[in-house]
Amino acid sequence: MGITSGKASFVQIFSVGVGINYGQIANNLPTPSKVAVLLGSLNISRVKLYDADPNVLVAFSNSSVEFIVGLGNGYLQSMSDPLQAQAWIEGNVITHLPQTKINCILVGNEVFASNDTQLMSYLLPAMKAVYQALVNVGLDKQVIVTTAHSLAILGSSYPPSAGIFSQDLAVYIQPLLDFHSQIKSPFLINAYPYFAYKASPDEISLEYVLFQPNQGMTDPATNLHYDNMLYAQVDAVYEAIKAMGHTDIEVRISETGWPSKGDSDEVGATPENAELYNGNLLQRIVEKQGTPAKPSTPIDIYVFALFNENLKPGPTSERNYGLFYPNGTPVYNIGFQLQGNLPVPGFNVSASNKKVRHRLAVVCSW
């Protein structure tokens, strides 16, 4: 890969606003202060956490990075209590403002995929209490309140015009959508075309899920043409929201990515495919593309994930979604642009990574 005029570098891509998920289910990650240097080198300005880790938030003081902080599912019952919600806001948000920029609170993650109806019943009251706590301190216009959903909440997603939420979740989703509409907050989804491809590799085109040239599909009801699965998934969610009476809620992608390694039955989990998925996706973000159904609304995306996380449970793929190894070197190259031989001062790069070091010494692009 050399320097190609007219093509965007990794730094330019992240400077247009794509975010990154910073998970920490690992015992070998660099310190938050080193991560702050790495993200600064990459010009990444939007980060999503799964908690409100004070070590991370303090490490990013006086930086340009904007954070989504998370309230885990284990907090939902207690957050339904307005006093506890207020205490959480004061201890985990106000404490860090304005030195660290926090612009969104993610209340729970994939709650409706849990099959725990009690947990589901806690979600909206918790979101409302957290929002009211922000109102009480005058931060409701500065900090958004939302939650993130698995695409498993869809009862139908193909073609996109047939998108509809699962019938048994309607009782929870309808009032949730009404609340999103009331407070003008986005509907977040964790969308992984990789899962669909892994489940049906003989039926789904690899090119279609990797944003490669392909015939695509045309929705017979709308006549809209889709050349990739991610956009089809987003539009299916828009359609499901519309079926519940709302056209005023923006759909954003809180997680998407592709694993660079997997078990023997995890078809497609390779560094080459991960590089194609994320590289092609980021290029489309540079072009400010919208989906076929929402062409004037550029897709808003947080890529999963910053690092490989070695303690994540489940199949091998779960531990191999990172753009970087914990030592700061890239897992694969989608156009990293950093100065010098080392990705970040203070990271240790082993001799086995000399090839990566050499690549990092130049500007790489498509």
C-alpha cells in the first residue's frame, strides 16, 4: 500500500466523526493514559465506554474526545430510584465535566435480547430517572440518554421494507420509542453482518456483507437497491420504528465490526475480511453516505472495537474484534497514519511486529 491521491487516510476517516468502542474485558490492556495518546495519534474524537470508568475519564481530561458512558444492566433496577439516579449522575458525570466531554449515557445494553422480562421492565423507568436527573442539574440538552439494542429485537428484517419488531417485545418497545421521540434521542443498534454471514455462508454473498462489488438486492416493495447488508439492516430498523408510529427517531449504529480470528466453525473470521469490512465501511463514512431509505442522513457509527479483549467469554471471535493488539500495533492495516516507528511512545513492540512497525512509518491509504 502506498500513498494514493484522492484517497482518505485512517486519520482523515476518524476525524470525520466515526467513533470507537473501548472495551476493557482483558488483563493486558495499556493504561488509559497510553490509550489517550494512541487515540490522539489517530485523531479519534468519539469513544464509547461500557461503564463510567473514572480512570479512563480522568486520563482524557482536557482532550477533544467526546464520550458515551455506560450504565450496565446490573444497575437498571437501582436506577429506577430517582435518588440513586441523581447520585450516579453526580458521581459519574458531573464529577468529570467540563474537563472530560461526556455527551451521552447508554442505559443498559441489549436488554431486550436477555429473555429476562423483569430486566426489560426496569429499562424505561431507569432511562426516565437518569434523564430527569440530568434535567435537575441542567444537563439534559448537553447529555443524551439512550440504550443499545441487538438486531435480535426484529421479528422480520428481510426485505428492509418488511422490518418489524418481535411481537412479544412490542409492549416494551412502544413506550420506549415514545420516550425517544419526547426527548429527541437516537435509537442505537449493534449491527453485525458477520453474524448473518457466519450462520448462512452458502446463502449470503461475502461481497454483499463486506461492501465489495456485488449484484446486491432490490426491495420489491420500495424498489430501493442495497449493495450491502449493513444498510439493509439499518433500514429494516427504520421500518420497524415507522410501523410503531414514529418517523422522527434517528437510527445510529453503536457497534459494528468484523472478527480477525475465529474457531473452525466461524466462517469468514479472518484478518483479510476484517480489513475489508472496516476499511470499506470507513471509506463510505468519509463519503457521508446515507442508507437507501435515508440518503440525506449520513450513517452514524461506532466501530467495535479498539483492542482485542482476551478475557471475553464465548467463541474465539469474541476476543478478536480489535483494530489493535494491546501493545498498540494494528491487527491489520486499514490505513493507519502515525508518525515514527512506534505507534505510541511507551508501547512495547516485539521483534515479531517489525513488519507492522515498518508499515506504520509511512502514510498508508487505499
